[in-house]
Amino acid sequence: MIKALLAYQEADANLKKIETMLAGSEERKKAMSAKKYLEGVEESVNKLDARAAELYATYEKATEEQIKLKEQESEITDALNAVADEKEAQYLIKKAEELISKIKTLGNKAGKILEEIQAVIKEYSTIKKTTQAAQAQYKENAEKYNALKESCKDEKDSAVKQLDALKEKVEPSLMERYLKKRANKIYPVLYEVKGNVCGACRMELPMSEMNKLKNGEVIDCDQCGRLLYMAEQKK
Ligand SMILES: [Zn+2]
């Protein structure tokens, strides 16, 4: 029972080698990092849109305020032109000074809004550039990766064919356990127990598990998730 799975595992190394090469290829890494950036870019743009809307509202408010101040300014100018006594003139001058101060504050505020708007525009343009670069990087590397995949297709197919033949000889429930772990990127899956510790991660196994092994069962290591077996009576 174990022999058939060990033979399968040995042949599985060919498939694993191809998979590892593809997964670790620069082409795939570059394509994936570009894809990750592109997936996150929408959120950045949404945040920027919200900021731009906020700035626009602030800008509109400042414009309204400016119109009001201009109206007041012309009212005061008219009043000053028609002023009769000194007391009234002093009052109007005081009003004019207040107005000048308000206009100055508004001017500073407008300057700040403008700066922020410019920063947002700059950020939009940066995002646009990096997005275009990421799109190009993705396209180029996805193509290269597909070509790489295609180049080892025959090798992969023959490895799979060999495994399919070997699969027939393995007990189905054990094969299923193996393949499940293999799909979780565990390889090698099957290890021999060494004394009373896991042959892969060296975790000490409880007596109950040791007994199962002695009975010829294949167990799961709780720590590393590998399958463990005990070689038949070596003594
Ligand atoms: Zn282990």
C-alpha cells in the first residue's frame, strides 16, 4: 500500500519541479505584482475622487463668500462717498478695515485650497502613469509567462500521464489524502516516521499515534501536516 504511494510521490517530483519553476519565475512574479497594483488602484482613485469633491465644495463656499464681501465693499464705498459727519465716517472706516481683514483671510484660505487641488492633480497624474506602467508590465509578463508555460507543456503532460498510471495502484482514500495536501503546496507529502518523531518536522508523536503507525496506518502530522508511515519491520 505504501510502496505504491511512494512510487507515486517519487514520480510526482517531476511535476513539482515544473510547478516550482513556473511559480517562481520572474515572469509570473512581475505579472502578479502588476496585477496586485491594478487591483488596488481603484480604491486609490476613489479616495482621490472623494478628496477632489471635498475640495470643490470648499472652493465653492469660498467663492460665495467672496461675492458677499464684494457686495459689502461696494456698499461701504457708496456710504463713504455720501458720508455727512465724522462719527459716521469713523464707523465706516472701521467697517472697511474689518472687511479688508476678512478679504485677507479668505485670500489665504483660497491659496491653501489651490495648493491642495494642485496636490490632488499631481497625485492623479502619478496614478495614471503608474497604472499605465503596471498595465504594460502585466501584459508583457503575462505573455511571457504563458509562453513559458507552453514551453514546458509536453513535459508536464508526460509527468501527469505517468502519475495517472501510478495513481491506479494507490488505495483511493490514501491517494485522496495525498492529493489534498499536495494541492496545499506540501511536497514531499509522505514521510517515514523516525523513531517516535515526524520524519519531516521532528515533532514527537503521542503513543496513540505511534500505535496507529505500528498497525500499518498512515497518519497526519499535527504540526507540519505531512503524511507519516512506519516502514515494515526493520528489526
Ligand atoms: Zn511533522
